[in-house]
Amino acid sequence: MIEGFAESVPLGDSIAEVVVSGSSFHWFDLDNALAEAARLLTSGGTLAFAWNHPDVSVGWVRRMSDAMLLRRPWRGDRPWSELVPASGLFGPVEQAEFTHVCSWPRSVLADYVRSYSAVGVLAAPEREKVVGRVEAALRAEPELAHADELHIPFRINAYRARTLG
């Protein structure tokens, strides 16, 4: 195993055709992470990053997200199509959106809620209050009150840009 950070990867130059980040890209020091990705990529290589988030256009999902306090502004809501090319290291950013549904037994709901960084960083009593709010929100939904399985719609916002030069 090799340990590193988005801003400092202990590998050589021009060793990858693609550098990918999942739902963590917004946490990185952007200028340093972009420079490091460009260093790792071959000429014309691709930087790709994406976020997978609940589809809040669905009423009950919006209410569940509200209970999780996920609907506040977050660092992922940035003008990526401007920020990435402004580095001078990458060309235009392409963006696409995809949808999918995750089906889980209701028994994993609490773990799902705790998996969000905004919830996970809370002290245990506060974290469990959030879990309780989400469970109560879903119990208030007639079609979900007694469901043994949850089918949660998600949206993926995906981005990619190629190195210049």
C-alpha cells in the first residue's frame, strides 16, 4: 500500500492516463491537488471527479436530506468549469449527470446516515439525534413507514478535464 494525499502522491511524473476522485474532491486544497494531478498525468491525460448525492427532487428524499441537514451550502457547489481551467493545467471541463437507485435493507439506514461527513464529524449524541430525525422523517412517509427495504434515488454529477500540452 502506498500512502499519500491528493496534494502529494509519492509516485513519479507522467505515470497515469487518468486520475479519479470520488465524493471527496471538494475537500482538497484545489490549487495543489490540480498541480499534483497534472504532474501524475501523461500528456492529454484525464482528471475525473464526481459526487453521488440523494435526489432531493423526490419529496421524501428531500425531507430525509433536510433531517440530515444536508441541504445547506457545501464546498462541492463550486464553479468547477471555471476553477479547473483557471489553473492553466487543464482544458475545458465536461460535465454529465447520471441517476441510479440504491436499494438497501432498512436496517442499514443508521449506518448510511452516519456515513456522511457532515454527520460523522458530530459528537456521538448529536450524530444519534440526526439518525433519529431521519428515521422519524421516513416513518412519517406513508409509503415508507413500514418498508423493509429502501430504494433511494441518487444523482451523480461527473466532471472531467484533460491536461493541456
